Amino acid sequence: MPRRENISMSVIRRLPRYYRFLTHLKQKGVTRISSTELSVKLGLTASQIRQDLNCFGGFGQQGYGYIVDQLCDEIGNILGLSNEYKAILIGAGNLGRAIASHMSFDDEGFRLVGIFDSSPSKTGTRINGQIVRDTVELEDFCQKEQPTMAVLCIPRDGVHTVIERLYNLGVRNYWNFSHYDIAMKYDDTVVENVHLNDSLMTLCYRISNPSQK
Amino acid sequence: MPRRENISMSVIRRLPRYYRFLTHLKQKGVTRISSTELSVKLGLTASQIRQDLNCFGGFGQQGYGYIVDQLCDEIGNILGLSNEYKAILIGAGNLGRAIASHMSFDDEGFRLVGIFDSSPSKTGTRINGQIVRDTVELEDFCQKEQPTMAVLCIPRDGVHTVIERLYNLGVRNYWNFSHYDIAMKYDDTVVENVHLNDSLMTLCYRISNPSQK
């Protein structure tokens, strides 16, 4: 039985990287990998990887390594990638369109069931075959579809009212590209923030301060 | 004189958040903020903020708080946001187009001087008024423009050869949306990775394991 108590966020954040790398190996037809080889390719120590996987019960055998296919599936299960959580996306601007068409939600545990925007120039258009709905339909849609997660691709100023509506509709999980601090307002939500500006500014700092790389 | 030695990445990664929040206050016309108020709004302790800012020489006065405008400018300077580093973007697919049109490079220390793609269906089109060039022009362009940074919005499999060309052209700084591990191959590069898939998978894990929020 996997042990799953008090696992640190830094361990959890390494899991997608393992999963991604193992999927890549699988696609290349690699069937087995030693912990040393895996660690070199991932830029981690073999003991770090063992420790991480031990949090979930441990995999692989001493001196035998890992069976790629099996480890990949196990990590996918730990991540919960087969859950197909219903997701909706709010904001069909440049970023929203890119996220809706670029990301493979199906491979990462979600199913994108609805795309919303409030601008008449966007509603009615299609992204990857899916129609962009008017945000006035949000209540009806959510009551019927009961989405688990919402992707927020709207500017900070618009988030406040949308969040309130989504929260009242029972949506508690957010993939947040806006700069609005959702978890600060609602402490019973699960929020993954993607702050592209922060990442770009951090890069600027690191370029400007080469000794701090 | 600001002290700037061995500042931890976790401090550095909080700076853009301070900057973002202070810019927002500035836009709202707020001129002064107490360290307590700042800490509440940012979800950090006042002592944490003081400690962070002390790494750079300290700002604000005991019992007086921070002058928003001044602190914002100081943090902008620390981040190096006025540098206007020349940047190029490779890959004008959905994500590349969104990044090129959605991001305010100018506000984050960069100037987007060129966009490249190898697909004939994309070259010659325009994004935000800028023409998408053929990647065959990369050498000529970089020798002339000497960009400091490259944004990589191409699939993992295409990165290997592009990186080799960019590295040979002297580009050492990357904002990397691909899954290719650049720093592993070239250890004298500065790389900010944005792994959208990893973020989405982490969210899936956190939804699937509510006790681990």
C-alpha cells in the first residue's frame, strides 16, 4: 500500500517531471532503466529519486532498476491522471486560446468541457472544435456539468466577480493564469498559479546578476 | 549600497510578486503602505518581507512604512527591468503567438526583436505587427542583432538543433516552454523553465489527494 501522508510539495512537484521523462523513454521504446541512469538524466541523485518514490511505497528492485512502463503507470496513478476531472476555461483571449488548443488536458487528468468569454467578438467562435460560450451561461452550464476545475485566463480585474460566481457554483479548484490571489480570498480552494510575468522578471534578475545564477 | 551576495532563489522568486503588487497599488493611487498591511495583502509575515528587502539594503522606516512609488522603483531596479535585453522568440504556434502577443516584454526587462518559425504556413504572417521570420534567417539575424535571450515555444523534439544553433550564436539565456533540459546540456546557460504540463499534473495530484493540499 502506498504511504501518502505529509508528503512535501517539493516531492510532489518532482513527480510530473519523472512522469514526463518516463513517458518520453516509453515512447522511445526503452523498457528498463537503472536508478543511476535515471538520476543522471534527471539531474538528481539516485538516492533522491529512491527517497521520493519511497514516499509512495517504493518501486524497482536493488540491482535491477526500474521497469519503465510500470513505473510510468504507477506515477500516473499517484498523480491521478486517469481521473478525467471536468474542467472549464474562462477567457478566450490569446492566452486562453493557446492554453485550450496547446494543452493535452486529457493526458494530465482533465477533460475540457467548456470555454467561456464575455466578449461578443469571441463567443460563438471555435477553439479546437469547441464553441466559446457567453459567460452569462456559466450558472446553467455549471449546474448541469458540475466541473471540478476552472482555468482562469482573464485579466486580474475581471477575476474577482468570476471567482465569486464559480465559488458559489461549487468550483473549488483553479488553474490560475491571472494575478488574482484566489487562495487568499477563499482558503478552501486548491490553486495552482502560473505567473508568466514573474518567471520572465526572475529571468531578467538572473541575467542582470550573473553571479546569482 | 545594496548587499547582493548569495541571495537565495526563494527570496529572488518573491521579488516579482512584490513588484507586481506594488505596481498594482501605484496604479490604484496608493502612496504609502505599512509593512503589516503589505504583509497581510501578500500573505507573508512583516518580518519575512523586511528580511527579504534587507538582502538588498533595506527600505522603509520603522513606524512609517514604505513609500509605494519608491519601493516599486527600487525593486524594479533590483530586478533589472529597465535593461531592455533583446529577446527573440522561436516557434509561432498557438503558444508562441499567445506569448508574443500576451506578454508585455517591455515591462519585464526585455524587448522582443524577432519571431521565428520554420513552417511556411507561419513565416510571413504577423503577430502584434511583427513579422514571423523563417528560422533559416536565424544566423544572419542574431549576428546583426545580438539577442541576449531566446523564448522557446517549440516542441521538445525540435529544441535540440535550435539550441545548438542559438548557443553557437552566443545566446546564453533562455525562457523555455519546451521540455528540453537546456541547463543539463549547457551548464553556462541561464534557463527559466515554464512547464505548463507539470503545473497541470500537480493540480491533478492535489485534487486527487485533498489531505495534501
